Amino acid sequence: MHFADGAPQVNGTGQTEYGKSVVEGLKKEEQIEKASVQKLSEEHDLVLKTFRLLIADLCQQFKGGHPGGAIGMAAIGVALWKYVMHYAPHTPTYFNRDRFVLSNGHTCLFQYSFLHLTGYKAMTFDQLKSYHSDRVDALCPGHPEIEHEGIEVTTGPLGQGVANAVGLAMATKNLQATYNKPDFDVVSNHTWCQIGDACLMEGVALEAISLAGHYKLNNLTIIYDNNQITCDGSVDLTNTEDTNAKMRACGWDVIDIEDGCFDIEGLVEALNKARASTEKPTFVNVRTVIGLGSAVAGNAVAHGAAFGDADVANMKKMYGFDASQRFTIGEEVRKFFEDLPARGEEFVQSWEKKVRAYEEKYPDLGADFRRRVEGRLPENWKELMPTKDALPAKATATRASSGLVFNPIAQACNNFMVGTADLSPSVNMIWKGKVDFQHVSQSRLHSQGGKESGVKGTDMYKPDLKTTCGITGDYSGRYIHYGVREHAMAAISNGLAAFAPNTFVPITSSFFMFYLYAAPAVRMGALQHLQVIHAATHDSIGMGEDGPTHQPIELANLYRAMPNLLYIRPGDSEETAGAWITAIEAKHTSTIISTSRHTLPQQPQTRRDGVAKGAYVLEEAEDADVTLIGVGAELCFAVDVAKELKAKNIKARVISFPCWRLFEAQSLEYKRDTLRKHRIPAVVIEPYAPNGWERYANAAICVKRFGHSLPGKAAYKFFGFEVGTMTTKVSEYLEKIKADDILRQEFVEL
Amino acid sequence: MHFADGAPQVNGTGQTEYGKSVVEGLKKEEQIEKASVQKLSEEHDLVLKTFRLLIADLCQQFKGGHPGGAIGMAAIGVALWKYVMHYAPHTPTYFNRDRFVLSNGHTCLFQYSFLHLTGYKAMTFDQLKSYHSDRVDALCPGHPEIEHEGIEVTTGPLGQGVANAVGLAMATKNLQATYNKPDFDVVSNHTWCQIGDACLMEGVALEAISLAGHYKLNNLTIIYDNNQITCDGSVDLTNTEDTNAKMRACGWDVIDIEDGCFDIEGLVEALNKARASTEKPTFVNVRTVIGLGSAVAGNAVAHGAAFGDADVANMKKMYGFDASQRFTIGEEVRKFFEDLPARGEEFVQSWEKKVRAYEEKYPDLGADFRRRVEGRLPENWKELMPTKDALPAKATATRASSGLVFNPIAQACNNFMVGTADLSPSVNMIWKGKVDFQHVSQSRLHSQGGKESGVKGTDMYKPDLKTTCGITGDYSGRYIHYGVREHAMAAISNGLAAFAPNTFVPITSSFFMFYLYAAPAVRMGALQHLQVIHAATHDSIGMGEDGPTHQPIELANLYRAMPNLLYIRPGDSEETAGAWITAIEAKHTSTIISTSRHTLPQQPQTRRDGVAKGAYVLEEAEDADVTLIGVGAELCFAVDVAKELKAKNIKARVISFPCWRLFEAQSLEYKRDTLRKHRIPAVVIEPYAPNGWERYANAAICVKRFGHSLPGKAAYKFFGFEVGTMTTKVSEYLEKIKADDILRQEFVEL
């Protein structure tokens, strides 16, 4: 096996020679000198001891943190960072690097310490020691954070990382199917996901595991730190399932490692086998001991507390270290890791060379690939959206408007990966000629070319999934059937988005109410500054018969308050266009576009650029008596009530208010001019819990109880959202506050 | 087998003779006349056809709804309601009834139609026909609702019902272990959970399935309507796992039914076998055809749309029915179900007789059982809580205060089932002598008495789970290790609470931030008016090092807006007592008690009865310049800032404001007296997104971005929550508004 470009040698299974040598060296002892085996074994022993004591010291320093898991996983880390993973410490953003996700994020010292040892420049020794300090600029927060060098995703809430890893692996598959050529594997990376016992209990992980098995993501490996301990005690208190059998049932290969605390060779062999898998994702079940070497080894106490000075000193003595020294990393250990930055740069240079040759041979595809690597959309994306004139004049549900304005963009711009939690018929996210993301047999690929990076022929990505309903697809597809897995959908989308900045822009879609299922992942997307766009339909009691379980009342309150998330309720097709433009331009922010199930009239005065301001005046009236604030599906009510009020000689101006957060970002002057709240009272019309509208309105026609199962129109009527009723409420309110000055200053629910 | 009390005969496995007869009759044909087999088969055929046409008509009437699943499940329904389930149509609240949960709630017509056919009085023919009508008092909402006769839980958001059913089955187990005696099985019911393909994809169901297997809930059966169709098409688009193998790996028995559309006999046999299971919950995998008989049979279109007049007419012709007639239920079909109300009353009377005899033989236990059946707490529960004087004067974390005030009550009152999502060391919910809820071998029970209802000896519920950490338990235990399964924890708790009103009062516990994982189930509890109390700790940036993924910023906004949910942030031990009293007294409302990780000083002026009012004046100051609103973990800041302001000659009054919803329920007069917002400005201090405080305050010292990983004190400092900084902010604000009248009317973030 030989690569002309001088890259670290990778064999047909993607296994590095580094990994091969340690395995074969130690397995076939007759072929090499026993002395070198002995030496390597001693080196490993020293590295493991050093690492474990380092973790113990780092927690002991500020008497807190999570030592146990990191200590138990030491051998896994050595296998990964020294032998198995392809990465570049001095070029952390190397595009074709393996992605590593620490789903059990509380063991972050595991990752931080290896980042330090392998030479990531930002992770200086001082920085490493900042864990649990009050240093405001620390790179060692209590859970890994995407902002920092060498961290792929922010984790912490358990289970999320598993779904993120599935998204990262899907990203690779899609890029490979889109760009790789028989002689050019410009994308070939693997995704490694480290988990603990808890991740296997969380629903979001179980959803993602099921989907990864379906997609046959052979480029994904879960490494299970099976220490059988969680906070409450041993895992058998609450989980006695046959995990391996469950994983196999979900379509995964399983490899067991019995001595996970020490068996680096076995781990390397297993992980390389996982990388070489051709048909399935791999689950490596690694038995470890939490807090190995400490007095609380194997005990839940080792999970989330420092061991105490005496125990740490004792560990050091037992390991033959000087108990009076802290943070000891000997020269031999430094040496053990010192080749890694250079190896990493070889990866980078080899890849860059390959990409240049690729661009030469395939200039169009090469330019497109470069664009994706740089996270740019095609320049003309905005022109693909119909203008206001080109949108239908007839009443249209804004969920349909979403399709009208966005489908042409999704079709033309391959950054967008569009998925749905089994609501394709409802969410209108299918574009003409869409191809589903589905698996393609790797054995077929191999039979055609010997390895993924050397496939021959052009039909290599033809679909081989024969579904009962006849819809198929392949890995180049950009439409994702997530199944009824809302939470995994959003978390997987975070993984897609995290692959590289804006290389993918994931779209999720479901009923708005089910974004409560997805909420923890929506939050993680916003927190990580990931551009993920959530197309949420059926966003009011107007959705009707499905009743209170499907009618959002309080959910907007969560998303309007969530930092770095734009929650936008457009009122007609034009505003829906504005919502999508805003979302697509928000490169570091997540957005929910919240649309109606039912048809809404087109408002002549709506403006897509008004949406970008969060709120704008739709109908001005000098010397107005009242401002009516209309929102989303109920914007038309505000317009109609204003008309009715006019008949009663009450002058109403109308504001359209699709997004609080965008409005807050405007100048004080713009806000005051728009609201005029200090001069005339404002009434908001929205069938949600009103909390927070107090900032912009003096009164609300709102809903403070759960909904009611009725046809949409009847539901609106039941809750008083008829134009006549609302008009009366507003005019009576205006009368009342004339007589009651205190009431004028209070917020009133009408 | 003979029961003296004249109840429907139940054999050793709990199988009714009704069920037995149909199975044995049809299997052992030589023993009975072929003619009667033929007759029964013809009856079944007619019932199935009638039922399927009824569903088609009910959807066609208003041209909407979900016909396909209900039609496909017809035979399952006949097996359940005619032969297998123990229930009483004329006494729907019969305590020992089997519980039926329709987790695929969109197929609600399935349940409504059987409620009608089996004689539930409320479900008149007219009511049945109200499905999708605009009748405001309809008993046929788009998903089943707990308020209505014969419905055990509200379902709709998929997967929830599975977890609810696990809770219902756990309730039975706990009552059995607590009250049953060898000669008295006062509780012996089974829980049946109907699901579709989607429920098996949802994380909440997967979490609950894993836990049910661990608990060996042999009194729980999932019936899987395996039609391999969801909205997007065939299930193999997105799920190709080996479901049976997965269920077995999770500790479930699996029974396959190949011809689920017609094989009533096979279904009855399978369901009776499931009821008779001694060691495991049972998963009955029933192959059906969605929309059987319609032109769209087996197609996703059959899921959520009426078939159209032509197709419905065609179905009728094919079935030999008059196509011009709608809603046909022939006399023979009525007759088929007519014995069920009387059979039900026999169940009721037999059970009541048994309970009377039980009360006679075991008067103390009998009285306790009666109390539980009636959903009452022991009278003295409030006295068990320490008075303010008896609470420690030293600074205490309110999560610890929660334990101090509630543990004695949990210990003494067996209504409380207290669980945690693997945070026992953090949430302080363990009382002295607590026993864990864990499984007990049914085979041991059986070997001692032949059947559960006839067990001998007193050690029958001794623990047989040998955990690695040594903690065991039994079914009488009331402390639940839910594992790291927050969503299932809350949904299972809804099931416990739904068993019978207030017979169980479930407590959940976790970090507040993880109640975002649990949110869909918390919502369902509130929506169903279930009393579930959620003990949420680590509720502010003060929780520290775990960082932004664990620091709530926007979550309170969701819960403060959620109808029928009390979100309470107590400020010290006394207020924590008030929060628990309020929660325990709220019989039809869910509560979140939101507490601190870190210690808080005890405030001399706090009052537990103040909490019940939502907000109250802590420190009054006549002619005050400003009102400071303190909340929860930051109440102490408001008190301290008031002191500092005094030194600057600024008079501040202090309000403690633990709960918006409770405050909103007070009189206008009380609210105005407390707030005085129309006279002096108010500033709220809370490190959350401020949205909604605008109603009560004019300015906020708040946080609008995600948190930061720092030790608690440093985190507060980082975000400006130091007394000096806050004092300056308030005084500067007061200066500013003197000069700017518009600003005085606006909400200002300081």
C-alpha cells in the first residue's frame, strides 16, 4: 500500500499504519523484538499513570469536578489520540479531520488533557490548570464548549452528543457522495463518540442510535465507557437491559473490550476495526473502572467529587510518583505524544495537495467543494426567492408560503439538509426533484473499487434501500426522514451544522408544539451559535381539531426568551419570505419560523425587510387612539379589528410584530417610533400566554389556559378571537382606562 | 378454580373465563360443536365490518380525522373490550379496573367507538358523532382526554402513553405490595398500552420501555399496531431495526400476531398470556393493515384523512352494507357487546365485597387502603413539617431545605412516590429508612402461593435484586431510581398520578435545567390536572462550574407561562416550606419547586403563607423610592441591595416574589398594595431572561445571554450580581428616570 502524496499511510480500511503497527507489533511477537514490546508496554503504563494522576490533581486543585470517568477512560484516550484518530493539533480546523464527540461531557478533563498532551496550542499547561478556577477566560469549562480549539461540539446534557455524532457522520456521508471521486477521497473522516452509561438511558441518544443503524453509518463509532456507575450508584439499580443485544437489534456491530483500563492494544485493534467497518456503525463496549486507583474506585462517589488530598497522595505513592509534586508530566510522556503535531500537519498537507489536484481535474465540482469548505452559500440564493408580486395573492397557509419561498433555495443550494420528523405532508419542505438521504451498500462500493476512497464507476451511490412505499434515496440526498424523533432531529441537525461552519445549514420541520420535544437540542444549537433553521407549523389554536396537546399556548415564551434564537411568526407569504431571509442570513444564530396550518390572507402592506426589524408599522394613523399589535397567524385579526374600530370612530394603527429579539436589536428611536407606547395604549392580539408582551403592549387578547379540540375557526371563536368580539374588547378597554389611571399603567388581559 | 364471592371467574393467571372460552373453544374444536365456532366467527366478522365502517363514516362526516389506524386495530379492540379487559362501563372509576392507554392517541375513534359499544353512558351515539364537529361540549376531541369517562390518560404527543402506562403498572405493583394479603388481592389490575409505529421511535417511550423491563412489570402489556406506516410513508424509510429483538434485550417477552386484522382468537390468547406473565412485561407485535378495506389500505394516506364519499360507499358495498346508510350498528352487534355493563358491575360488586371483608380482617390496613382509594393524605401531614423556628438558622441551600421540610412528610405519607433522574446525592429527597421501588421475583411469589392473588407468607416482597452497589428494594418501595431518563420520569409520574385521583402524589427530582428534557411530560401533567411535584435544583447561574449547558436562563419563562403549573422559586428554608405546602395542597395542579445548589441566608421576614400569595412584602418602607423584587436564590441580593441603598439615602422596600401564577390569583387590591408599581418604580433582581417581569417591575437586573462556566460566586460576579454593582445600577436607574419620563414608562434592563 502506498500513497504518492506522502500522507501518513492509510490502508484500505482507513486504518493508519500507526494503529496497525501497535497492534500487529504486539500481537505477532515473533516478528519483532520482545524488547520493543516491553518498552512500549512500559511507556503505556507510565502514560496511563501520569494521565490518571493529572486528572486527580486537576480536580483536587479546586476540590471539585469529575475525576472518575476521565481516569477510567485513560486507555481509550491513548488509543484514540496516539494511534487511531486522524487530526492535526496545530491545524484544529483541518477539514477532513476525524470528529471526536465527548457525549459524557462532565468527563471533559479527559479531552482537555489529551488536547494538552497532543499539542493543541491554545491548551497550554496553565490553561489546563484553569479547570474549576475563577478564570473568566478559561478554556476548561465544566463541559466541553465548541468555541474552544479542538472541541467539535458543546456537550453536557447527556445523550445529546450521540445525536450530534450521528449528524457529523451523516455530514461526512453526504459530502463523500457529493464530492468524492474514484481517485479522490477528498472527504474520508470518521466520527468517534465517547459515551458513558447515562447516555444510553437518554431518549435522544436512543432515537439517534436507531436512525444511525438504519442509515448504516459505518463511519461512526460509539465508544462506551462501561463502568456501570452513575450518580445514584451502580447502573443495575435502574438499567439491566442487554445493551449489546439492543445495539445489534438497532443495526450496529458490537465489539467488546474486557480490560478497558489497560488494554490499549485491544482498544486500538477494536477502533481500527470500527473504522474499517463497511456496513454498520460500531459500538465498542469497553469495561472500565471509574476512578481507578483511587480509594473510591468503582464507586459512585468517584463520579463527581475530588478524591481528597490523602487519597491523591496515596495514588501517587502507589504509582511510584512523588506525592509532594502536582501536575507531573514527565519528559518520557511528553516524548510519547510529541510526534502528533507533525503527523497532523502531514495529514493537512496531504489533504490540501489532494484537493488542489481534485480542483484541477474537476474544476466545477472543485469550486463547489471549496465553497462548501468555506461555508458559503451560492451567491444568488436570495434571487431564487419569489418577490412579493410573484407570490400568490390568494389566502395561503404560511406553512405553504414557507415551501413557496424556500423550496427553490433548498433545491439550488446544496448547503441545505432539510429534514422532517415524519410530517412531510404537513410541512411543505419537499422541493421538486428532492433526493432522500438514504444508505448505499458499502459492500457494493467495495466490490467496485476495493475501498471507499477508490471506488470505480458512476453508479456507486445508486439507492439500494427498497422501501415498501417505494421512496428511495442515497447518501447524496438532502431530504431526511428523521422518523418520529423530534429530539434527535434537532440534535442531529446540530451535528450537521457543527461539521464545519455553514458547510451545512440544517433545516428541521415539525408541528410547533413538538418543538417542546426538541427543545433541549434547539437550545444546544442556539448555545453553540449554530445556524439551524426550524420550520414549525400548526402554531396556534387555529390548528384545530387535534386539540390542547397540539395547540401551543406557552411554548413561544420559551423560545422568545432563549438567547441567540430568533423565534419568528410571519403573518403572510411576504413576511414568511422575510423570515427565511433573516434565518438564512443569521450565520451564527438558530431560528424558528413559526407558521400556520390554516390559510391566511395576504396583507398588501407587509414587507419582508420589515421582518428583519422584528416589528414595523403596517398601518399608520396620525392621532391614533390605540395601537394594535398583530402577530403571525393572527396578524389578519389586528388588521380587521382596526377596520371595525374605524367604523366606531376609533383610530387604530397596526403594527406587525413577528420577532421580539430582532426588534430589541433596533435603535431606541426606532423602537419608540414604532411602538408609541408612551403616547397611546397598545393591544396585542395573540392566542398565547401573554407574558412578555407587557414590554410592548398595555393589554392583550390572549389565552391563559390550555386549548380546546375544535375545528380551527370554532377554536378561535371559543377563545374569543372573532373580529366583533375583539373589537368590542378593545373599545371597552379604551373606555375603561379613560376612567382609571392606574389601569392605564397596568397590563390588562382582555 | 372457584371464587366464593361470585365475581367473574378468574383463573390463576388472572385470565377471565370469557377470554379462556373463546380461545379454548376455537382451538380445541373437537370438544365443542363446530356450529358455535362458526357462529362466533360470523359474529366477529360482522362486528369488525361494522366497526370499520363506523370509523370511516365518523371521519367522512366532517371530512377529517384519523381513520386508518382505528380501522386496522379493530380486532385488537374486540379482543380487549369483549374478552380480555376487566372494566365496568357503568362504573368507569372502578378502582381495580384494568387501565387502557391509547398512546397512539390520534386513533382516538378506536377508543371512543368501543366506549360507545360497550355501554359507557356518557358516550352516547350523538356524542360519538361529535368527532371533529364544532360542538364545544364534545366528548370526542382529536385525542383522548382524561376528563372524559373511560379515558385513563390524555395522549397525543407520541410516546407519552407508553411512559404513562409504565407509571400505571408501577402504581398497581406498589399498591399490591403495600396492601394485598395472601387471601386478599384488593388490587390485581393489568395495564394495557396500545401503540403505533411512531411510539417506538420516540425517546420517551424508549426510556420507559427500558425501565419497565428492569422493573419486570409483568402487569404491563404493550400492544403494537404494527402497520409499518407513518405520515411520510412506510416505516422502513426511517426505521429498520429488529423491534422484537430490541424489546427482548430490554427485558420484555414478545408475542407475534401475524394476522392482526382478523385473528381475534389469536389476539385473545396472546393478551391472556400477557396478563398471565409472571416475570416480564409483554410486547404483543400485531401485524395490521392501516385503513383495511379502503382504497388507500396500507398507504400513508390512510393515516390522517377521510377516505372520501366514493371510497366509503365502496367499502360498504364490499362488506354487504347499505351504502346509503351512515353509522350503521346492527342489532346483532349491539347484542354482541350488551353483556359488558353487567359483567362490569359484577367486577365492581365482587371487588367491593372483597374490600369490605379485607377491612374487617385488617382494620388498620383497610382504613389506610380506603384513604388511598379516596385520594386523601393522612390528616396530620402539615404538622410533620418543621416550623420556622425549628428550621436551621444557618445559611442553607434551598435544595437542602426541600429535604428538611418534605422528607418527614414523604416518610410518613405513603401517597408520595418520590423519584429522581439519577441525582440522589444532589436533590436531597431521601428520607430516613426509605425503601427503593424494585422488582420482586414473581416466580418466588408463585412458588409460595400459586398465584399473585394467593401468595402465602410475609416475606413475599423481600428484595431479590442484588445490585453491585448493594442498594436493593421491593415493590412496596416509594423511592424510584429513574436512571438518567428525565423525560420518562415525568411521564411515568403522570401515569402514577393518573391511576386514581391523588392515590399517588408523585415527586420527581433533577437539576432545573433538565426539566427541559422533561418538559413535554410536565406539560401533559399540567394539562391533565394531575398533581405532580417536580423538585428542581441548581436553578441559577449560581450553580456554577457546570456551565451554560446547566445554567437556566430562559427555562423559567416556559414554566411561568404554562397553564395550570405553579413554578415556585423559594428564597430560603421558610419559603421552601411554603412552596411544598402550596404544592401539596394543589390537588389538581402540577408544581415545580425551584431551588438553589448553593447556601442562602435565612431571611427573618419570610413567611410560608406569603408563598401561597405568590408575592408579598418582605420589607416595607413608607415613602419608599423604589421597590426591589427578590426571587428565589437571589432574594438575599434584594435584601442586601436595599440595605446598601439605605446608606445612600435611597429608601427601598423589598418584595419576595416566588410565584407569578399564585400572585395573579390574588385580588386586584392585594396586587396593587403589594406592587405599588403605579407610584414608585420597581426593580427585579433575577439572573434569568426578564420577559414577563415587565408586568411587575420597571427594570431588571437580569441575564439575556447563555451562562458561563465559573464557580457560583464568580459566575454571579461575572454577570454583575454583586451587591455593590447592583446597588449602583439601581441608584443610577433612579437618577435616569427622573430626567426621562419616557424611560420611566419603559422596561429597562440594567
